Amino acid sequence: MDGVAQLQKQLVDYTASLFQEGFLDEQFNQLQQLQDESNPDFVVEVVSLFFEDSERLLNELAKALELKTIDFRKVDAHVHQFKGSSSSIGAQRVQKVCIAFRNYCEEQNIEGCLKCLQQVKHEYSLVKSKLETLFKIEKQLIAAGGSIPT
């Protein structure tokens, strides 16, 4: 098997594992379908914006939960935004933790919110690492003269 075929197989297998393990859902496929020759870096650009936004939101959440008097509406607004952006790129596991997080906000349960903050940070770092690896494989495939299967 030549290098290009090997990289294509690696890309297909790795992408399939991200879906099987619940990191990504159908929304990621829909995002990929919006990418074409006129905008070959569309998915990487959208996901990079997600990463930037997520880092900001996680910092805001950590700050908001450290305050003596917690504004649960503000915390919920940040979690709602995080849930929406993770949903828009298909980051399913992050989205699911955000749903539980919002329930704790509604109950004004500080322990639950702090636990969910740790979980959402963990799931976010996992999906970020997985997507960075996916993009690295895609880059290697293109550099080797291959094309990304659609």
C-alpha cells in the first residue's frame, strides 16, 4: 500500500472512530459538506474559531464560579453559548455535558456546576486534541498528493 492510500485509510479509520466514540455527530459531516475547492480550509477555520471561543468561555465560567456570590444566570448564559457552539461543529460529548451543566445552573447547585466545569474542560480538551490530530492527518494526506475523501 503506497503512502497516499495508507494515509487515506488512516484518515477514514480515525474519522470513523471519532463518531463511534461519540466525539462527533452528524453536524460535523454537514460542516465538511460546506467545504469545497473555493474554501478548502473552511472546516479548520470554523473549528479554530470554536477553539478560540471555547477557551474564552471556559475562562469566563471559571471566573464566574469563583465569585463569592455566583450569578447563575450569567453562568447559564456562558454554558448556553458553549453548548450552541459545540453543537454547531458536532462536538457531541461537550454538548451533552453542557446540558447537565445548565440543569445545575437552573438548580443553583454550585457543586454540580463545579463538577460540570471540570467535565466540560476535560471533554473539550479531548475533542480539541482529536480534531487537531484529524487535521494533521488531512494535511499529511494533501502534502503527499492525495485528496480528502468526501
